[in-house]
Amino acid sequence: MKLQTVLIGLFAVCNANNIHKLTDDNFGKIFEGSWLIMFYAPWCPACQSLKSPWEQFASKNLKDDLQIHVAEVDVTQYPALSGQFLIFNLPSIYYIQNGESRQYVGQLDISAVESWITDGKWRETEAVASWRSPNSFIMRSVGKFFHFANQMRVLKNEMTEHYAIPSWIVYTIFIISTIIIGLLVGLVLVCLCDCLCPPKSHQYEMKPEGEENEVIDEEEDDDGEEDGEEDGEDEEEEDKDAEEEEENTEDEKRRVGEEGEEEESGQEEEAKDGEDKEEEDDQKEEGEEKDEKGEQDDQKEDGKDTEGGKTEEDEETTQEQMQEGAIDNLAAGDDQQLRKRKNVGNM
């Protein structure tokens, strides 16, 4: 049993020696050559289950001479390194080839990781963008921020656990200190701006009594010349703008004049068409009136003819009646004479 435990311990030591422990000090060496890095935490169950296969892969790598450096990072001890890689899931495996980093996305199986490396499948994985590279200025700044946040967390735990200070008091202290630090930083920036860009200096010249003191600017002449040049340029630009405006107004006037002429010609044509229509209507009305008058005259003539015919017929009938009456009268007279003669004869 003792021999077995000794062999296991020696095996573990050998495996541990095959794995590089990365820290803030030796982190820069990963950007040369090929590196396979695992980010883990001691409290992570998945990390603990992958630890033994990871050590076996490191020993196999050393034996097969794959020329790959196997390393690991404890994020609880070195949060700045996890910040530079933006580690949000544990365990996370990165493969770095000559400064280009690629994240392994697949099964957390050491055989799958080994085939991803040896078969060249890592080339199919898109490399991390340059601005997200762990060696870039942005990601190093993020790492510093992670380190500062971790230090503040440690300080908070120490104040609450060791000194038994309530949490709300600790947070109040942090808030007040943040405001004070911000004000101090702002004051320093204002002072730097005043030193680097000082305001213009003025000299005061005393004049005789009865006249007010005037402020003489040291750079008045230079400013006047610059203002004169700027005014000249402004005047030229204004003249150009005025000429362009005049041209535009002339063009608009021409367009308006042409449109007005077209409208007038259109109105004249419409007026002529209206007059022709009125003349035609007048002619039609005159023709209708003449037709009506002709019809009325014809009716009058017909009436006269009918009246004339009636009068002639009446005259003829009266004459006939008069003749008949005369004949009747003569016949009656003859009858009376005959009767008288008969009466005389009888006597």
C-alpha cells in the first residue's frame, strides 16, 4: 500500500510538472509557440472532473513530443487573466498559436480536445478578433479592472468578517470614497487643462484723467489680421452666395415669365374658343327666331286665307238667300193676285 501511494504521488508530481501554472508575471510567454490553456476554479465540479484527464493529456503530450505547451489558470487567484480572456464559463479551454487565440467549443472530453488539436480542426474555428485578443490594450485594461474588482471584494470580505462591520456601512464607505475620488480626478483634470492651455493674458494701461482705462490685448494685432483675412474670405463667400442667389432668382423669374406667357396664351385661346362658341350660339338663336317668325307669318297668312274664304262663302249664301226670298215674295204676290181675281169672278 505504501508503495502504491508513493507511485501515485510520483505520477501526480510528474503530471503536475508537465502543466504550466500561469500567473500575472509569466503570462506573456503564451504568445510564442503553441499553448493549450484551461481556465478553472477549485469549487467547480466540471473542472474537478476534467483535472485528471487534463494531466494525462499533458504527460502524453510530453511523451509524444507534440510541441504543445499545456497550461492552466486558477481564476480565483488570478482574476486579471480571466478578464483578459473574458471568461464567463468554467472550465474554458483556449488554444493559442503564434499569438492567435481560438476558443474550444465542444464536448468536455480530453479525447475530443486532443483530436481537435492533432487533426487540425482548430483551423476551422474562427480566431478571436484583434481587439479582443488577450494581448491588446483593451483586454489588458479589462484585466486590470477585474483585478481591481477582486481586490475590492477581498477588502469588503475582510471588513465584514474580520472587523464585523455591517455590509451597508461598507457599501456606504465605497460610495462616498468613489464620489470623493471622482471629484479629485476632475479637479486634477481642470488644473492640467489650465496649465496646458492657459487663458489669454491682458495688460492694463493707465490713461490721462477723464478717460477710462482700456484693456490692451497682447495678441490684438494678430487677431485683427486673422479677423481681417477671415472677414475677406467671408465677404468673398457672401459675394459668391449673392451671385448664385441672383442667378437663381433670374432663373426663377424666367421660369415664372415663361409659365405666365403659357398661361396667358392658354387663356387667350380659351377666350377665343368662348367667343366662337358665343357667336355660334347667337347664330343658332337668330336662326331659331327667324324660323319662329316665319312659322308665325305662315300661320297668319293661313288664318287670313281661311277668313277670306269664309267671307266670300257667306256673301254668296246671303245673295242666294236674298234671291230665294225675292222669288218667294214674287210667288206669294202672284198667289194673292190670283186669289183676288178668283174672288172677283165668283161675285
